[in-house]
Amino acid sequence: NRTTNSSLTPERISKLNKLSFPWTTRSEQLWQERINDLMEYKRKHGDCMVPRKFPPNEQLAAWVATQRKNYNRREKGQPSPLTVARIQELEKYGFVW
């Protein structure tokens, strides 16, 4: 068990929490930011069909296009960073591939 020899004691964890230490990876943070953007888009527009060019949030438009590209790669049996869990999360919100 790797955690038995960890120098990350409960006291250190508590100190890091008090400093608002981010326990998630940057990738996970970015994913959640874009999901939040997508939910805001859906509230305003009623769907998740973000156009490729969307000046109010170009990052969201690019992210949506990337998710679709990664989904298509996965469907073709090619390497893709899009996990089943993330596919399910997007579909739960009504994302259209």
C-alpha cells in the first residue's frame, strides 16, 4: 500500500486544505470549466449544439468540436482521450455527437 509510507499526513492535508490547495489536475479543472460553460449555454439556448464559431465563448466552441472529434476517433477504434465516463456525462446533459 503506497499510502502507508506517505509523508502526506492528516495534519499536512489540513494545512493544504486551509491554503485552498487544488486536489484535481489541471485537465480535470478545465473539463469542469467547459462543462459549466456548456450548462450555461444550454440554459440560454435550450440545447448543447454550440456552433463552431461562437464569439461569446470561443473556448467552448473549440472544446465542443474537440469532444466530437475525440468521440469519432474512439468510435473508429483510434486512440482518444475521451473516456466512457466523460461520454456518459456529456450525454446526460443532452450532448449530441
